[in-house]
Amino acid sequence: MNCSFKFSAKLIVYLFFLLFVCNPNSSLGQSKPNIILFLIDDMGWQDCSVPFDQTKSPLNQRYHTPNMEKMASQGMKFTNAYATPVCTPTRTSLLTGMNAAHHGVTNWTSPQRNTNSDNPDAQLQAVDWNMNGLSPVPNISKTVYATPFPKLLAQAGYYTIHVGKAHWASMGTPGANPYNMGFQVNIAGHAAGHPQSYLGKDNYGNLPGKASAQAVPDLEEYFGTDSFLTEALTLEAIKALEQPVKNKQPFFLNMAHYAVHTPIMADKRFVQKYYDQGLDSTEARYASLVEGMDKSLGDLMQWLDQKGIASNTIIMFISDNGGLSLKPQRGGAAHSQNLPLRAGKGSVYEGGIRIPMLVQWPNKVPANSIAKQYVIVEDFFPSILALAGINNPKLVQTIDGKSFLPVLKNPLFQDSTRSLVWHYPNKWIPNDGPGINYFSAIRQGNWKLVYNQRNGRKELYHLSKDLGETNDLSNEFPNKVQALSQLLSQQLTHWKAKMPIVISTGKPVPFPSER
Amino acid sequence: MNCSFKFSAKLIVYLFFLLFVCNPNSSLGQSKPNIILFLIDDMGWQDCSVPFDQTKSPLNQRYHTPNMEKMASQGMKFTNAYATPVCTPTRTSLLTGMNAAHHGVTNWTSPQRNTNSDNPDAQLQAVDWNMNGLSPVPNISKTVYATPFPKLLAQAGYYTIHVGKAHWASMGTPGANPYNMGFQVNIAGHAAGHPQSYLGKDNYGNLPGKASAQAVPDLEEYFGTDSFLTEALTLEAIKALEQPVKNKQPFFLNMAHYAVHTPIMADKRFVQKYYDQGLDSTEARYASLVEGMDKSLGDLMQWLDQKGIASNTIIMFISDNGGLSLKPQRGGAAHSQNLPLRAGKGSVYEGGIRIPMLVQWPNKVPANSIAKQYVIVEDFFPSILALAGINNPKLVQTIDGKSFLPVLKNPLFQDSTRSLVWHYPNKWIPNDGPGINYFSAIRQGNWKLVYNQRNGRKELYHLSKDLGETNDLSNEFPNKVQALSQLLSQQLTHWKAKMPIVISTGKPVPFPSER
């Protein structure tokens, strides 16, 4: 009997070892959390009913995002989260953990290879940027070679799913294909940055003879139907998730909606009430795109509940840059769409880079909590790896992001010495806008320096006192300007960041400390 | 010590139990074979250097398929394997285990929903067939609702990959999307039945404003490159296979090449030698398509060897119908391309339905063996499930196929009582051809009855004596004609097979025993 007892005790240890250690899938199925990155395109900091500022703004009152509200109440709201001014740089930073000034994919990539999306300029020659995007294999011209984190997740036993917009690299390069980034499933992701159409009736653009490079792939099931793109992607995501759930395999879902990018088309399920409110018709359609996106979030959350896996699933909600604020693409006055933030997409002002961010992880991340620590999109790389328990991953790049797990554990976590850098040596639109075209910026603590590459002008703002960046303090605090110029220049030099060439001199624009 | 020894012995049993039984993935990784279905489009019985007839024909001498030769020498060659006359019926039979007369998808499906691909006819009204294809969900108009076997494989722990042509259903229905068939990975499969272009330089058709419904999805990585479609699909398949191999998960790969369907475009890697031989230029290009397909087979076989999994991987090679024999799409005289078989794609004569078939499974299927037992494409459903160890699967359909495992075990296995049925109540081409448009047929033993629905004419052939179906024996063997007519009518009635309506009478064409 004694012997038998000892046998059983030892056996249990062995069984445990086998079930939780020896077999990677089994082990992961039990211990590793599922991760959903819910990534919206071009959604501004104010484009929801969750207030990311201290009070509920008129825009917060306009938009209806009940599922974001639910997520905020169940998890953590980050009020100082940042991306880059436009999409591909953000998406590259996400996948590589590198700052845009470091990875050199500083503008959006054209679907066509070796095609500079920059607008021509009379004064500045186009910068030599990585216009073909991110490459998971070396020696591809005009790309940054890096190890994308989904590859590491897949290696660690995660079932990796990409749904929606990819836009990591140009056609004809490996990065155009999400499979090469480590995704085992790809639905609707390709080299293009927006959908040709959101409508199933339009086959999402796949109409014979009319398809552009933006025709959305993989959704033939919904062609000719009333399914709005956001809905079709959600249904496909849920379908793809059935497999890992059945196999008790942990999953990573990159739920990368095409919404709310142009073309701003009405989601018929939601648009009428916005029309009825007398909103500008474009803004009414935009609000319906936002609400459709929120519905998708709710559907996923509900599905997690139904499957009984909500408690083991981390959801992270972000946008890839600020809300579009150009006319005539948006309704209302230009650059009013992200108020109180200044400007919008394309700008290094807060309207272009500050993004909504929510993180939910039941019983792990405190409910209804608010984190004011500033974080930036490259932080997701180390954070996601840490959440997945991946230590010392084998990478070809050096990462710049910092894990925000300390913040998730303690929303009051504070680090005001860290500096965040934005670098946009490109010409996004034909005519310069506020903070748009050829700008760099740096934030440290509450101070932010904005550097105009074209004319060398530097502006200084104190963000906690002046969120709208209306009061330039550069004349009052020259030492702060100098210190931040130094810090910014050091970082840009360290990353070998590119500057545009001044046509008249043939020399690159100097770094901010040099003028 | 004794106690410890007993402990170890018991422990080993437990360990074994845990590793090989408790955990489905681990278990499958060890005991379930990988399965590759290598499915070629429109490849004829003679389109290779492997002789499927008793002697090597002039066509066998024209084509270069060294990897098929290797596969034949390592495995089993089926000389009497059949599909249906055209693609979608075959693909539906494969996925459902049902005969085409039973599933009712008797013609190729248009990418557009509710669009009859039949040609108009002055005498016969279009048959009420399932023109929207196969549906894995019920209540979809004009579809056959069935459980596709990849769904069952996925449920049993297989990693299921579709690469290439799908063509199971029209856009706007669930079947258009391979994910709904149980494939976890889909690369390049959609509602269309052929590629717009085989050339990477053409983006496989995805040229803005020029794309048709046949533009191949998912291959943006190769856009603008020299990669021929066959090569790109092979590279993508191998990439997708890395995942299950790494996880020791059994896989099913549906390697469904677009080759060698029209447009007959030159595969530059191989075409020159065929031009140099003075072949008709279309036929030279066709031969290059064939050789490119064979290269893909070789690459996959080599990869299996490199990964050390060849011995645990079953490869099954087939085509989806006979070789195209129409002019001007093919070079040479019309209907000469499958000689000694009569006619080609679209026909119920042997040229339209007899297909090359090879099965390789090292140490399980006898090497260099030849099976003469006739088999048909719906037999793959029960065969694949049996190979995967799936017993009593839950199906919504009744299957008609019979497992050919007895043949794989014993190439001399013989069953000459079984009957095979072909039913094509559709109008494939504008003008009737040999055995093309409105035909049914039945084979039992070596006897074959061909029934012309339009005029009621019946022909009788003895296949082992008259492979080319040139000698109609119906007048000599009226009793055989009557018996086979009865058998065919019984089967068609049992399956509720549809017949076209005679416009002048408003009544359906009678079954063969009725006239």
C-alpha cells in the first residue's frame, strides 16, 4: 500500500510534467492566454463614446460605441497612447517593435513595388525610405528586414490569425503576404491600405474589369450580399477561431479592420440615426463606420463569453493613427475632427498620433482603470511576447518598444523620463498642413517638441496644460527646446534616421540640434 | 528495487497513454498519416510520360513528367480511374462522396450566383441543376448541402490546407470560401474555375481595372515577378506545411493546381524544348504547363524527404476530368488530344472522364504496382476518411463512393459487378460534340452504355477490347443494352437525378430504360 501510494504521488508529478511541459500544444492550451489585437484604421482619439480626455466631449456624445464602453469598464483605458501619423509605419512598428525612425518605413507603402507614395516637392527631394515596407526575409530592396512577432507566437504554439487590412509591404515582395509574417490564417489581408468598397453588393471592389489594387480578397462568400465589410470580417474571424478553441490551442488574432478608413461609406445597419440627427452626411456615414466597428468588438466579446474563454483572453484595442481631418474627405471644418486635439492623420500634432487604447484581461488587468503613462505602438511587440511567455526571442532587429506590462499591473505606474519619437520625413499630402509633411517630434514627460524639417522651426508644448498644442512655449523655455532637440537628434542619429535632401544644396535637412 | 521496477513499468504505460491517446494532436502526429491530394485541372489520361495504357503512346513520349514516373515506380498506378466530364461536378464529388447525378452540381458553376453556365438550346430547356454549387450550410438556393470531408479531417485533428483552384460554389454563397469547407488555410482558392493569367508579371490577373472574376487571389508576394502560377502555389503550399510539421500535427493538403486549364500559357522554364520539337505552338505551351505541374509534384516530394516525413505521407495524384480536346483552344485536330481515348473534356466518352491516378504511400502501398479496378472520384471521400482513421463520420449526405483501400492493399483486387454512373444533363458547348452535351453513361465490368439524352440513342462498348469506343455493339448485344439501361435508370431514379425538359412537350427527357 505504501509503495502504491508513493507510486501515485510520483506519477502525478510525471503526469503533470507530461501534460503541461512536454507537449507544447497541451501546455499552451492550459497556461497561455489568447490574445486579440483589435486594430482600427484611421480611428481618432475622439471617435467613440468612451472619453479618453477628462470629460466627455461633443464628439464622445456623437459616437455610439457601447462595446468599447463595456471594455473600458472591464479593463484599462490608456489616455496617452500613441501611434505614428499614418498606417504602414504604425503597422510596421507593431510587427517589429521598432520605432518608425529606426525601421525606415516612414510613409504608407504603395501596393506597387518601388513606388514612392510621397508627393513631389519643389524644395525637398524625396527621402530614401523603405518604400517597399517590411520584409521577413533579408535582401529585399527598400525594405526593413525584421522578425515579425506573429512568427514568434506561431513558433511558441500559438494559432495565428490575420483578418482584415495588412498593408505591410508592396506587391512582389514577401511582406505583401501575411503568411510570411507568421500568420497561419490570412483572411482579406494584402498589399493595399484601404478597401475599394465596403459593400458586399460591390463584391468589395472585385467587379470584373473594375477591380483596383484595393479590391478586398478572400470574401467571395459575401459577394453580392448585404454584408458590410466590417461584418464579413467579423464572421470570418469567428469562423477561423473555432479551430484553436476546439484544439485548446492558444490563439493570436490580429483583427485589423479596414474600417474606418476612406472610402467613407454608410453602414446601413447604423447610419439612419446619424442622418436623423442632422449631421453632415459624410460625418453621419463615418459615425456608422465607427458603430459597425464597435459592433464587431461586441460580437467577438460575446463569442468569447459563449465559448467560456473570455477570462483567458486578452483584448487590446487601438487605432493605427489619428482620425482623418482633411477636406473634402471628411465633413465639417478641416482639422476639427479630433478636437480638442490639434490636426489629424498625417500630423505629428496630437490629433495625428494620439490613439484610443483599451486593454481587457479579466482578473488580471484592473477593471475600470485608467493609465496615464504614455505608451507607443512599438511597445506592443515586447508586451505581447511577454504576455505569451516568450522570453529572449531570436530576433534580427533591435527593438525600441518597452513592455507596458508594469502599467497593466499598476495603472498608476509612471515613467516621465522616457522619450517617444515621431519622424515623418515624407510628403503625405500635396500642400503642407498643420504638423503634416516633413516633421519630427519628441515627447518626454509632459513636454513635446515639434520640429519642422522644411523650415527648421521648433515648437514646444506642455501637454498636460495644453492638450490642444495651441500655446507654443519655445520662446519661454529655450533650454527645454535645446534639451529636447538634443535628445531627438541623438535618437534619430542612433537609428540612422533618414532626412529629405534639400534640392538647392544637395544636403540632407539637418537634425534639430544642428539648427 | 522491485517496487521501483514495477513503478517504472506502470509508468511507461501511463506515459504512453498520455502521449498517444489523451492528447489528440500528439496522438495524431504519431499515428495518423499526412495526406496530399495532388489535383490537376483538365489534365488528360495521356498528358504525361507515365503510360496509363498498356504501351507508351506518342503522347506519353511527348510529355515530360519525371516526378509522376517516380511516383508510379514508388506506388500504385490506377489505369481505370474516372472523374466526371467537367470540373465542378468532380470537385463536388470529391468533397461530398456523392455521384454527380446525386449531388446535382452537374455542370461547372459560374462565379456569379444564380447564373446558369449552360448554353441555350432550341430543343431542350435547361435542367434544374444546383448551379450555385456545394454548400456546407443548409438552405442555400440551388446548392447541394453536404458535409465536406476536410471539415471531418479538421475535427479529427488534421491541419487542413487548400492551395489553388477551389471552384466549389458561386460568389455570395458559403461554398465560395474554402474556409467553410473545413480548410484552415486557403491560398488562392475562390469561386472561379481558371486563372486570369499564369504570369506573376500580370499579377495573375490582378491588374487594376483589368481584373476579371478569374484574377487569382492571395499571391501578392509574387506580383510583378517571374514566378509562374504553378511555382507560386507550390512555394505557398510548402510554406503552409511548415506549421503542422513543426507541431507534429497530421496534415491534409489539397494541392489543387490551376494548371493545366486554359489560358494555355507558356511556362518559360520548360517551353523552349517543346517549341524546338516543332510542336504546334499551343501544344508546346500546353506541354510546358504539364511539365511545370510535374515540377511542383517533384518539389513537394523532395520537401517531404527533406523533412523526413515522406514515409508517413500519402500522395494521391489525379486530374478532375479528361484533357480538353476542343478547337481552337487546343492545337492539333479536334478530339485527338487524348488518343487512344475518344473525345475529351465535357464528354462521357473515355477521353472526357478517364483520368491519370497515382497513389504513393511508402511501405504501405506496393511499389511499382498497377491496379486495373475501376474507381471514380467520389471514392476519394471514404478512402481519405479511412486512411485518416475516421470511422462513422457524422454526415448530412448519403455517400455513393466506395473506399479503394482494398485496392491499395491488393492491386489485383477485382469487383466487376459494381457500376459507375456519369450524368451530364447540361449543355457545355454551343454545338454538340462527341459524347458532349446531354449524355449519361454507365460502366459495369468492361461494358459501357452511352445514352444520348437528346435523341435517345444508346451505344454499347466493350472497353477492354475497344478502349477507343469506336465499335458500337448495341445491335449485337441488345440484352446488355437493356440491362445497363435498367441499371442506369434505377440509379438515376434513386438519386432523383434531373433531366432537361423537352421544350415541345414540356416533359423531361425520359430515363434510358423508358425508350
